[in-house]
Amino acid sequence: MNKQKIFQLITQETKRQQNSLVMIASENYASSNVLKAMGTPLSNKYSEGYPGKRYYTGNQFIDEIETAAQALALKMFGLNDKNWHANVQPHSGSSANLAAYLGLLKPGDKILALDLGAGGHLTHGSPVNFSGQLFNFVHYSVNPRTGKFNYQEIARITKREKPKMIVCGATAYTQKINFKKFGAIAASVNALMLADIAHIAGLIIAKVHPSPFPYADVVTSTTHKTLRGPRSAFIICKKTLAKQIDRAIFPGLQGGPQNHITAAKAVCFQEALSAKFARDQKQTVKNAQTLAQTLIDQGLKLVAESTENHLVLIDCQNLNLSGKQGAELLAEAAIYTNANMIPFDPATPLNPSGIRIGTPALTTRGLKDKEMKQIGQWIAQILHNPADQKLRQQIKQKVFHLTKKFPLY
Ligand SMILES: *Cc1c(COP(=O)(O)O)cnc(C)c1O
């Protein structure tokens, strides 16, 4: 394949993002300035080490950029650099979690985290992931009746298991996380608390979700989900743990940082401090709640029957299809979601019973309650009429018209 063809495909993918409803809860649209920072010659530079302590010369400008990104990371959460430390070098949420585990624990140590089926991430102890292979993970789940955390039950499991670390954070949990309670539970057995806020970082910064600070010892996050930045991550930890975290990232796990991405993170963090960002995060939750109510009104069943954040989880068990079939039918109408496990899912991870739907990307584009009601009705129509291919084609046309009104870049 030649270079021209690659650029053609990039154009096609950009158009797909423009002409469809991106409702994958972990996706978003980075701003033009974030994209601009990524496509710069900063990518050419090697900067192994940290600002002021590099293994190569010529890092005078990179040092300033990385130092600015670190300061902005703390500022977003209202933290000072006397008690807290930011590492902005992790390449992804997964490597941030790996660094936190390897930096603060020893392989084989016990970690308590959310069950994968109930919304935990692969890096929270899945047997097919490094986390489950290197560490002794035990899991808590949600209350099977409510689909929500039962903190008394989590406290009981903690007392019984005495883990070295408790991980709180999720990829498919629709309720607010009570980090204060998790902090008290971790403290009751002298465990470290890791808050993985990959999905909800933007909501926390905008104060529409409680903050994990000061309860967590270490906080990991991606930068590309509700935070709306480049595809990357960061770690914030108590100052006392800074050396362990920094060493785990470099030289422990990574070589040179991706300086173009560090610059894009600094741009994204700056944007996250704006009033517009805070308004958008509030609207993201409002949109998810409007969508949830519309789906319920249309007879669909939601896990926990509500949402307090940016996503809803449809339980397809009473429909005549699996979550995977449902997500594929929606994709035919250019509504992109993903099949997802639901708590205590009787089906397999490859063909699970849920559909996860998020509002961050559409909110970034400017869609509001009116559009959410319309989209909720389309989703319900499609899921209630899986045999109706014509319906999906008609809705695809309507999606195209709707998205035209909300240009991307
Ligand atoms: C997305 C996510 C990650 C991993 O992020 P990647 O950048 O895809 O490696 C980790 N933890 C949680 C809770 C996530 O949602």
C-alpha cells in the first residue's frame, strides 16, 4: 500500500467520525489544537529521563513543555506540588496502571479490584492481562439487585483478604464512585488506594463527579476519554511515592517519552481548566441522563436503571438479541457503541449481554437533550426491530442529516 492510499484512508476515517454518532463511552474528539501539537517535530526528539535529568542533550525546550504539563496536571485537580507529584510520561492507561503496580508493590502481592464483568478494566486483574499474570488479584462486584457498589460488602471482603492495594475505577460503571469510602476501607487494612479515573477524569475536573483526592495514594488516568486529549495517560501520586512511580515508568517500563504527546497533553490540560470544558462535562452527564430516561421510556432495561455519569449500560437479556448483535445493528445505522459485559453476565465476554453507550463525544460536538431524546428513540426502535433492515437504512440517513448540523473541525 502506498503513502497516498494511507492518506486516503485517514480521510475516510475522518469522514466516518464526522458522519456518524460516536457513542463509544471511552471515545471523544480532541480539539484542533491538541491534534496540531501531536503532528509536530517534537516527535523527533529523544528525552529519556525527566526534566533537568535527561540522558541526551538538546532538551531545553522539551523540559519546559514537560514541566508545564506536570504543573497543569496538578492544577486541574486543585493540587499543590508540595504534597503531590505528576508523571506525564505513561504512553497509555494500561502502562500507567502497570507502573503503579510495579512501582508500589512486588509481583505476587494481593490487589483487590472491581470484577471485570461488573465494569473493571482488563488491567484490574484479568487472567489474559499482565496484571492478572503478575499479581494476585481478588475482586469485589456490585450488588446483583441494584447494580451498584455495596460499600459494606467491599469493606468485609477487604478485611477478609487484606490486600496490599485496592483499585477503584471502572470502564462500565454508571454510578458515582465514593472515593472517600474507598479510602477509609483501604486505610482499615493499611492498603494503598489506587483510583483509576480513566473514564471519569473530565467529570472530576469539572466537579460533576467527586474527586479521588486526597483519599487516593495514587491516581492513574488516560487523557483521551472524557478528558478529550491525545491518546495517552498520566499518574498523580503522593509526593512520598514520587520516586517509586517515576522509576517504574523510566527506566522501569518505558524508554523515551513521546514529546509531541506530552505537548498535546499540556494543551488538553489547559483546555480542561476552561469554563467551556466544565460546561461541556456537565452537559455530558445531563445528556447521558436524558438518553437513559428515553431508553427506559421506550421499554429498554438499564443496568442500575439510571446513570450518574457519562454512560448507560443496556441489559439486552429481555430482548431477542445479544449485546454484540445489538451493537452491530446500531452500527449499520452509523450509531457506534460497543457490546459489553453486564454484572453477573451469563453470556461470554466475546458475545456479552450488554451494550455500553456514552455521551462524551456527541457532547463535545454540541448535541444536547433534544438530540439525545431523538437518538434514544432511534436506538430503541433498532433494538426492538432487529429484522427491519430498511429501518436501519432510514435511520442512517437521519443520522447523516443530524451530524451535518454539528461540524467537527
Ligand atoms: C481505558 C482504561 C484503561 C486503559 O487505557 P489504555 O490507554 O487503553 O491502555 C485503564 N483503566 C480504565 C478504567 C480504563 O477505562
